[in-house]
Amino acid sequence: MKYVTHNDTHIETNHSCFQDAIMASYRDLVTAFGKPRPGDGEKTDVEWEIKFEDGTIATIYNWKNRNDLISKDIIKWNIGGFKERAAELVHDVLKFDKNLEVF
């Protein structure tokens, strides 16, 4: 599945919402989606915005789980989007089990 990220183009994500969560390292996400954007500094530290070739838009972000001053130690990430397909596609890119339980 091909995709572009916020590093390639502007992606409209306003009003997207939580679809699922994933356990992944910061390094896994950077390898797959490139350098993240800064978060809002209060509830999120960093965020990736992704637009897949079928038009599905996804976001990946941490949510109120700052366990360090840097995001590199965070392993639980939320997947946002406008529909559940966003989470399916993120899981597919990362090749993780989409039924993975998160804490």
C-alpha cells in the first residue's frame, strides 16, 4: 500500500478521531513514516499524518502518556482517522497483528 506523509504534503486531519491503538517503538514509526511533527506539547508529544493511496487518512500520536521528556521511550500509540480503515492500514504497514492487545 502506497502512502504519503506530512513530510511530503499537507494532509487535512481536523476532526479525525481515535480508531485503535498500537504497540510500537518510536524507531519503528520513524522507519515506516519518517520524522514526526511536533504535538501540541500538552496532550501529545509527536504525531504522524499519513494519506494512503485509497484516500484513507490516518494519524499516529501519543496521548497523555508522557513517560519521558522525549518520545523515544513511548511504546503505546493511538491511531486516529475518519474511519476504522485507517487503523487497518497502519497495522498493515507495520506488519503488526491488528488484534494486538494494548494496555
